[in-house]
Amino acid sequence: MRYCFGHGLSYTAFEYSDLDVRLRAGGGEVAFTVRNTGSRTGREVAQVYVAPEAAAVPHAATGLAGFACVEIEPGHERRVEIALDDRALEYFDVDADAWCRYGGPYSVRVGASVADVRLAATAAVEGEGGRASLTGAEAATAPRTNGAYAVGDAEFAQLLGRPLPAASWDPKAPLGLDDTVAQLRHANVFGRGVLGLLHTVRRVLRATGRPHAANNVMFLVNMTFAKIEGYSGGKVSRRAIERFLRWVGRR
């Protein structure tokens, strides 16, 4: 990501120290000291990220558990305490139809953003319900891609509870109301020309300093045909859209 949560320029700098982590079944508290080491008064968005070191199901590498915005004068420091609720340590188990808590060690990181971690600690929490956590060799050998678990189609369908939809759209199938304007790229010459015209209009609007209007055109390109009537305030009727779809479907 280009800008993390809490991003912002400042005329001063901050130093973090003295991390104290207290986790329990119902949440916990994370306390630390923030000191303004610069020459101007400034505000800092201090953040706490928590994640289990081993888990029963695929999960994000870390999650924002709490934050606090503090204003500190130059040369001064403040003790910051952020309370964590029970959801910070839980996940929803679809089999149990309930929120469950991982049991075991949790990684707790504190800093100015998820990409600017200043302090870190590990704390253990007792588990409750749900599936057994992956530990030891299981966690180490679980397939991961770019930091995420690599789940096959069969496994994902089992987690989803129903068969997966088709992975691709048949470009030879006639366009319908539930298809998007962008799919005109698979239509006849007339349909592809309409789509090309929309992209040209978008580029002209951007080049002439009208980015909002250009975004509106892009919004239309990614819209389903069924939504155009409402988007146009009824100026383009459903009947006209259906007629247009028949035209672009002629080969």
C-alpha cells in the first residue's frame, strides 16, 4: 500500500519505549511510552497490531487491535494505554457458528503504522472452542503464497460450503443485463467501438484536468447493464438497453 493508516507528515519525531502487554481471555491492555524527541509540539497516531503466531484457519498476517492519537510537547513524553476488546483475539468459526479464541502465543506490535513498528512482544492466551491451532511443524509447512495460505479449489469449496462458480466467463456467450459494460470487448465491432469511445472520453477528461468526470466514466464501464437505467435517472430505459444488447450480440 502507498499510505498506511495514520500516515502524515510531521515537523517533529517520536520515540517509543517501555512496552507492557497484558492479554487475557476477554481482551487486555497494551501500554507504552511515547516521547517527542523534536523541537515542536506534534501529534502521533500510536497503533497496536495483534496476531496469533499459530492459527486454525488462514488469517491476515496481523490486525489492527487499537490506536490512540496523542499530542506531546517537545521534550515531553506520555504513557499511552490502549485497551483491547475480546474481538481482537477472536475469529469466527463457521462450523461452530460462534466467535472463538485461538490458544497460544500472540505477537503484539506497536508503532506509527503497520509498516513502522517500534516495539514488539509475545504474550500467551488460553484458547476457547473452535478448531485446534496449527502448531510446530504444521504451521511451518502450511503452504503460503505472498504471506497468505495457498488454499486449493476443493478446500475453498469446503470452507465456502457450496461449489465454486465458474472461474471464467464464456466470451462467446451473448451479453445479458447482469454482465458489465467492460465485457463489450468481447462483442461485435459496434460493441467494441462503444467501449473504445468510453475509454477515449475518459482519457480526454483526465488530460483536460477533470479527474472526477473521468472516474464517473470508469464507474460506468464497470457497471452492469441492469444498473444503467437507475444510474441515468431513467433517461436510458430497460427496453433500450435490451435492444442495445441484441445489437452488440449480432456477429
